[in-house]
Amino acid sequence: MANITRFNPFEDSFDDLLRGFFVRPLNLESATGRAPLQFRMDVTENDKAYRVLAEIPGVRKDDINVTINGNEVTVSAEVKSEKDVKENGTVLRAERYSGKVQRVFALAQEVDEAGAQAKYTDGVLELTLPKKATVAAKKLTVH
């Protein structure tokens, strides 16, 4: 006589579906080749300035460029991979990204470029972007 068991669709098939899901490498390539990654940023403000914290690990500070044009800020960096394969060595897996990364964003108020500061420590770029003083509208007297 055969044993009768209750069918649970989530017991085996759900486990099979998720098996290996979290350990697969992320595919960073698009149909045209490598797609540039976007790094993570936090932007805060107070009355006088904006503060930007951008995570750009594995980059030399000489390879980071910040451009300010009015209220538009561009942060770009060149991530270079180092070939560290010894003689008779074989690369088994290479998942680290190399290439250009860039973020462009607009702020609500223009930035005073002369007072802007940038500091790069432990893979985090910190930008202090002072707000440009707003010019009050000048009222003309009609004679």
C-alpha cells in the first residue's frame, strides 16, 4: 500500500527557486559591454552649505574629479584594477569593477565654488559646498 502525503508547494519548489540566489555574482555588464556603476551618496544641507558623503572605495584621490557648475555637481572617478597574478598563476574569479563611475546631481541653490572643499578619507569623499548668497531683487525707481 502506498503512503499518502500532503502536497506542500512551498516546501521543496520554493527552496529550489531560492537555492543559490543570494550567492550568485551580480552581472554588471549590459548588452553593449560594461555598464558604469553608481556609487552611493548622502546629501544633507543646513542654512549655509550642502554636505555630500560619497562612498568610492578602492580609488586613489588623484583619480577623483569634482566639477561644480552653478547648482549642478558632477563627481566622477576612475576605478583601476590591479593585475596581481604571479607567474604560472590563474585568475579563478574576477568580480571587482574597473572603469569610470560618475554621479551628476542638481541642488536647490547654486554653490559658491570658491568656498567649496573636498576631502577623501578611507574610501569616503566628503564635499562641503557652501550656498551662494542670494541677491535680493533690486527695485528701480521710475523717474
